[in-house]
Amino acid sequence: MKVVAVLYPDDHPEHHPHVVASAARGLDLADRLSAAGHELVTTSDTGEQLDRELADAEVLITTPFWPVYLDDDRMAKAHHLSLVITAGIGSDHVDADAATARGISVTEVTGSNVVSVAEHNVLQILALVRNFVPAHRQVAEGRWDVADAAQEAHDLEGKTVGILGLGAIGARTALRLKAFDVTILYYARHRRSPAEEATLGVRYARLDELVRTSDVVCAATPLTSDTGALFDAERLATMKPGSWLVNTARGAIADADAVREACESGQLGGYAGDTWYPQPAPADHPWRAMPRHALTIHYSGMTVEAQARIADGVREILDAHLAGEPLPDDYVVAAPQK
């Protein structure tokens, strides 16, 4: 069996002993697969070289942090492909309907980095509200202008935070925000029970109400046909002037040009997140040079601890596949009809 793993590059793995989810380390699968008589090919290429490798591959390992955009045309050339594993959470870069129609199962390592992303949400909310990035930049620039840094710095306490989506990441984000004595609203397709709402410290609100009344909006929802470009110019205009938007969900949930214009006009007090579209983000992406942002590259779910959990989950999925056993139910995103 041939396994192809498309992971982000690491030109100096000797300096990064804890980074196992790179192409250089390949989730440390090589020895395990080789001992069982299988082949592992690792690459960071997502173009023609990858298509050549996929031609006779049975398993593709991809990742949200360096995604393979796997559509039906690409799958049509991968005649032996039967399993796609997302090393992380979120498989929207894979056309799941096309995959199952071709007999390909789609899996991901559910729960592997929800803690990591929830912590990143809180980090970026604080970075925006406290105006951290401009203040930090003064250090590198040799400045000491307290008035300039303090002008747009606020307390988080007493603010209203709206969380869009209250799944594993959204719920953990809410739990961590409770300590800041904020009002937490949430909107989700399925409302939580009163007991769960009390535990998380949240109150349900319709989407329009949440967006209109929140000081901070945090997107923690999958990318679907309903959420693509959800934050367009029209919706951004309904937010509180000067409010903040955090998006560690998927870059395509927000309209790139509309976000840039809202940050430039001050309608948004700031934008943060670590998800972009496409990824890796090109050098001329409109978000890179816009004001009022605290963006990072897509690494929130790539902590050392998260990478270990991801590697364990990928091994579990592969072991089941190799043994001809059912794939773990909680890892299956889509499977062909039997």
C-alpha cells in the first residue's frame, strides 16, 4: 500500500524536534509503515507532483494547515485512492460527496486540537481588545508612546462576546471566557440544553441579534454552503462600530475585501484569526497589510501537544484501515454507502 502525506515544509527539522506534523517528519509514520511492508511518501507539493504521487496511492493524508484542495477532477486521477485522512480538524478542503461517490472514505482526528484553538481564540480576543499588537510594535520600533497605545485599549470585562457555533471549540472558548466576567451569546444550528447553557455561561441569540449586539464576535463554525462569505460587507455593516471579529474557523467565512475595508474605515475595531483562503496565503493577500489586525499564520491547532494527539489519531485510523477493520466512528466524516 502507498500512503501519501501532504504536510507543511520544515527546512530545518533538526531545530524543531517537537514538530512531527511536517513533511520532514511525516507524523513519524515511515518506520511503522515500512515495517509492515508499506510505502510512505511525504511532500509539501500540492500541484502536479502530488497528482503523480496520487496516481497509485491508496491513502492520502492532508491537513488544514497546508491543505490539499481535493475535488472530483483530482480524485478521478487517483484510481486506487480509498481513504483520506485529515491530520487535524476540518475537512472542507475535501469534496466529501465526490469522495463517497467514488468509494473513498473521509476521516479526520476529531477533538485533536480543540483545546489549542479555543486558547488561541482567547489569545486573539485579548490581543485585539487590549490593542496588544501596536503596543508591542512600539518596542521593536524604539518608541514609547503610551497615549497612542492606550487610545484603542479596552478592558474585556463587561463586554459582550458572541460565539458563532458552540461545538467543541466554541464551548471550550466560552468556558475560558467566563473568568473575564463577560456576557456570552451564542448562535448555533442546535441549541444547547438549559443545563449546558448554565454550565458554559452562555445565552442563545439569533444570528442577527448576536452580530448586532456583540462587542466581540468569534467565529467557531465549520465552513459550509451557509457560512461561506457569511461576514460580507452587508453583515459587517450591522456590527457595532468599532467591534472586533475573530475567526479561527475558516478564512472563507469572511469576505476578504469586505474585512479589509471595514478595518480601514474603523467599522471593525480589529480583525484576528489564523485561517486564510487560500492557504498558504499569498504575499499579496489583502489582509496582510490592512490596519487593525492581529492575524497569525494557521498554526492555532499545531501546538506540540496537539501534534502528538493528531499523530496518535492518524495512526489509529491507519491501523484500522490496514487491518481491514471498521474505521473509528468518531473519526469518520463521510463514508461510501455499503
